[in-house]
Amino acid sequence: MAARREKILIVDDEQSIRGLLRQVLAGTRYRCEEAGNAEEAVKKLEKNSFSLVLLDIKMPGRSGLDLLPEIKSSFPDTAVIMATAVGDTDVAVQCMKHGAYDFITKPFILDDVVISVERALEKRRLEIENRAYREHLEQMVEERTLALREAMGKIKLASLDTIHRLARAAEYRDDDTGSHIERIGRYSAAIARQMGWKDGEVEDMLYAAPMHDVGKIAVPDRILLKTGSLDADEWEIMKTHTIIGAEILQGSDAKFIQLAEVIALTHHEKWDGGGYPRGLRAREIPLEGRIVAVADVFDALTSVRPYKEPFSLGESLDIVREGEGHFDPEVLDAFFAVEDEIRSIREWYKDEEESRLRRMVAELQYANR
């Protein structure tokens, strides 16, 4: 099958010049058409696809210099070679600035015209191939980015599920539903987002907060499950779960594990300095610990524990609101600013069996954000 000959439009107000150029370029090499002015050239360009335009600069009406930008704007894949009887360097520079591939002067040296056309068409071919290659690469990058995002979403979902299972193992003995750790993560993430944390930081909080009580794995059942008040010695043992939790989590390179270590150690510190294990006060307490402190107390108030029945949602909110001395006021403001979201999370995760499918849906949605 013969190769398809490329089409060239010769635009010149002199018929003899058009005929000469057509004679040189036509035949087996190229298919040529002619136009005597800018308007005629535009009509032909709109009806046909040309690989190249040989364009005279000085013509009656619109000049070739006027037409050149229009051609390059409306037909960007069409190469243009400018032709004129005036060997003006400034005019040549203007032509090149507007996208011309070359500049030839009259009277023509016909071999030079052929060489100029061949070079222009080769440059055009390479530009089109390069653009197609870039577009192909961009499409591949887009497809692989989408695949990577999907894979990362699955990894995040699996990671979150693993974290919840490990945290649940630590809290299994005193958490009847198992939903406590999931609520803590989402309460804390909601508060952090309200306080202006970036998306990645909020996600780290979602992963880290559920591990706040991982140190309870070392607390004996006789203390953890005691239905009455703890005596002084038992209370001292209970408080060690913060230090043990931090020790379990220390030394990781993962940012969210490092965050979890800080939370495990500091989420029982109080704004007024009356907390444990170190009696930190106010901004001495890391912000992540201050956030989880509010989320943890609120959830404890609304949940069944070996030593108490749950308070109602309204009562729990009132108790948290009244605990200003215990909590960072700014964190409290953020907590109540997202009260509707807090209520929704509480309802969404209120029961293990009822919320199992809901958790899977919510985690998938979060992973794909």
C-alpha cells in the first residue's frame, strides 16, 4: 500500500509563483492546492487538513503576517513556511515568534524550497509524535496513580482493621461492645479536623487514637474488672497502663505510631495538672493527648463499664462541658463545635453487631477520600 502523500497549501497572490511551487512540490511527493489571498486560504484550511502552508507575506488585503497567528491558533498541527521578496531580518524574527517553521525569500532557489519543506514536515511529524507520546505517558501516569490510590485505600483499610484488632485485644476484657476504640478514633479525628489539622494529620489521629489504652493489656483482671472503687494501691497499678502503653509503642518509624505513643502516655493528663502519670498542666500536655482526653472521657461516660452504667448522651455532654478544669478549653470548643458529628458517630458505632457492616462502609469511604 502506497504511503499517503501529505497535503500542502500554497498561498500567494501571484499565480505564476503558485504554479512554480506546485510544479516543484507536486507529483509523487506531495498533493498541492492553491489560494490567492488570506480569505481563500482560510476557507481551504477549514475544509481540508493540510500538513504545511507555504505562505506569502505581502498580499493584497490581509498579509501573510496577519494570517500566520490565526493558522497557528486554529490549526496547530499545520506547519507554516513564510515567503517574501524582501530579505528583512526583523520580519523573519516576527514570523518565527508567531510559530513559522522557516522563512524563505524570493527569487526562490527551488532546491532550498524542497529542503525547507522536508525539514518543516519532519519537525511537524516529530512534534506530533512527541505530543502523542506525552499524552500516552500522562494517561499511563493517571491510570497508575488511580491504581495506586486504590491499592493505598486497601492498605489503609487493612491497616486500620489491624490496628482496631490489636487495640481491641488490649481492651477486650473491659469493653463489652468493642466499638469504643473505633469511636475514640473518629471522635478524636473530628476534633482535630475542627482545630485545623491537615488531612494527613487527621488520618494519623484516626489511626493513632484507638491505641490510647493499649497498656491495659498489662493490668490484672482483678483491677481492670473490679466493680467497686479501686484502693490506693490498685489505682497506682491502673495508672501504669499509660507508661506501659507508651513503652509498647515506642521506637517506631511510622508517624501514626509515634503519635499513638504520645497519646498513650498523656491522654489522662489534665489541664489543671491533676492528671497522670506526670501531672502535666495546660500546654505542657501535647495537643494530641488533650484531644483524646476529651474523646475518651465522653465515650467512657456514655458506655457500660464494670464499675458503672452508662450516662445518657445529654448527661454525658453536660458533664464534659462542666469539666473545664480537666480539659483544654480550645479542645472543648472544638468538641462542641462538631457536636452533631459526635452524636452521629455515637449512633453509628453504638453496638458491635449492628455497626459491623456500617464500620466496613465508613472505613472504605475514609480510605478512598
